[in-house]
Amino acid sequence: MIYVDNHKMTDARLNLALEEYLLRHVPTEEPMVLFYVNQPAVIVGRNQNTLEEIDPDYVAAQGIQVVRRLSGGGAVYHDLGNLNFSFITNGSRDLHNFQRFTAPVIRVLNQLNVPAVLQGKSNIYVEGKKISGNAQYLAGNRMVSHGTILVDSDLEALLRALNPRQVEIESKAVQSIRAVVGNVADWLPEMDVDSLRQALLAGLSADGPVEEMALTAVDWDAVHQIKAERYDTWEWNIGRSPFFVVQKRINWAGTEIGAEVAVKNGRIQSLSFTGPLAGCGLQTHLIGHRYDPVALAVTLDAYGPVHDLPAAQLLKLLY
């Protein structure tokens, strides 16, 4: 086993770029393991519609990053109390074999008297509470199996960030399955992410020697390039959401106004209104614009009121 030290980087976009770099550009005969901890972030699955997974107002107000990963599955919340692990191996024979990669984690937790078990296909539970979700992806002849461990995470922030607004959305995106969650610290109050990382490394060494790989400045330059080209971009994190349709209604001056917005690749594909706005020029003006509250606010403010409906109310109707 080869251990890669990420130098305690806590940028979710950088850590996902590092994981991708190791997978695609650092071939090794031995499996690699990477641990990382992120500043508050929501990590959505490859095939998810971001809007269906988060509370965008809460996320924006708290400065929580929203980042799309390469693997499928549901959205997860990361913060400094959440330890992430990533195993990178050759071949595809263990694709969908989550037991292989969760077993060392469960074994260490059991040794620490935390009664963790694999439940379902890919989740780790302790006494009915989910503490870890896992996902995988394949690139060529190599694969990643990565997961989270809630050690001492802010569960209130987790629940609020992963709390989609009550909006009518029609899409074929993969949606997260909500579960009752818990922290490892509920069973081990003294445990923190660094202590658990060391315990897991010690547990992995029981299966054979663990050697540390030192990344060079050239390696880090390549990681930053992947980050800039993928994980820093609106097109990847938001725009890649599958096609979806949003239906909204508001009451203004005693009249109900409705809007139906179809969004593809993160941009408005079609727009229709009911009520006094039906047939107005805004329906065609917004085609091709980003379906993003900040971008829409700028456009609507420049466009001006429609039927005396202020830009702020138009934004509320559309997003």
C-alpha cells in the first residue's frame, strides 16, 4: 500500500483534483490510499442536479463550496470534522465491491469499540446511524473507491445544506437518499479526524507495509491545472446538471403568476409564463442565459420591470 500525503490541503476542489491526478497520471503496482479533510463543501454526484440536492440560499450565505465529483451516487456534506478516504487500484475487478474498501475502516472502528457495520451496498452504519457513504468510478484500467467518515461534523449544517427547497422540479437526475446520520465522536468523544487518520494508517499497515509517496512540484502543478480546468468551473460543478424543468408560482398584487423553466447544461432552454406575464418579451430574452441566481439577478435588473413586477420578484418567480 502506498500512502499519499496531501499536506493538509482543505480545498475540496484541490483534493478532488489530486485524487483524479493520482488515478490518471501516477500508475503504481501497489494500491494507493489518500486521506483528506475539506472546508465546508457539498460534493454532488456526477449525474445529479445540484438544485435538487442543496438549499442554495443557505449554501451561498455560509460560503459553502458546491463541487461535482467524478463518481456517481448521492450528495454529501464535508467539513473539518469529516475525514475522507480514497483507495486507488489497478483493474476493474473490484468495481462495485465496496466491502473490500470499507473492511479496513470497519475493522479499525471495531477495534476502537465502535460497532460499525456495512449496511446495504456501500454505507457504514453504527447502531442505525449512517457515518459513511461510499462511491466508485473507473478510468481506463484503474479505479477509485472513496468515502466519507463523519467524525465530529456539524450535523445541523449538514442537514441544512442538504435540504432542497420545496420547488416543483422534473428531471431524471440521480437523487440522494436521506438517512439518519451520526458522528464517530458520538461513541468516541475524544476522537478527531487526525487521530482517526493515524488509526486507519496503522490498521492498513497490519495488512502489509505502507510506504509514503512524496509528490513533486511538477505533480502539484498538474493537480492545480486539473483543478482549474474542471473543478473550478461553473460548467462542471453546476452546468453539467442533467436536463430539468422547474415550475414556480408567486402571488403579486392579488394575481397568481406562474413560470415554467426548462434548463439544459445549466442554461435556460425554454421559458413560459402564465398570468399577466404570458407572452412577454422576457420569455425569449432569457433563452441561453445561465440558470444561476447571481447571473439572473444581473440580467433581470438590466432588463427592468415587466408589468410592474420588480426584478427581485421576477427572480423569486424564476429561481
